[in-house]
Amino acid sequence: MEYKVVPFYPIITREKDNSKKIAKQLEDIIENYSNQGWQYVRLESVETYLFPDAGCFGFGAKPGYTAYRKMIVFSKA
């Protein structure tokens, strides 16, 4: 079995009905890959930690933080 993982970056504005817009974006991606023979499996949340950057002699130092990404998983037999 083959798998394909695609990042999902929903784009929203400050208007109403953002949930519908996000759902439509996800639907369009799923439909696009389905037309290529891929089957939708699930939407995964991936968590990662970005380590702090000490900067040069402490100048420009940046704290570490946790980042979350959404990934769409497809499979093909």
C-alpha cells in the first residue's frame, strides 16, 4: 500500500462562515487527490517543538515554542 501525506493550511478571512470555507478547502483537496486515484484516510495533527535560538551573544534570541500542523493522509492500494 502507498501513502501520501499533504500539508493542510486553511486560509480564512475575518468574514463570517469561516468553518464553511475551511470545509470547502478540505473538500477540494480530497476531491483533487481522489481524482488521481488516492483514497482519503484522515486528517492528522502533528506537533513539533522548535528549540530556542540563543542568538549572537544573546542578541536576537528567540524562545522555543510548540508548532502544530495539519496533514491530510491518503492511501492507494
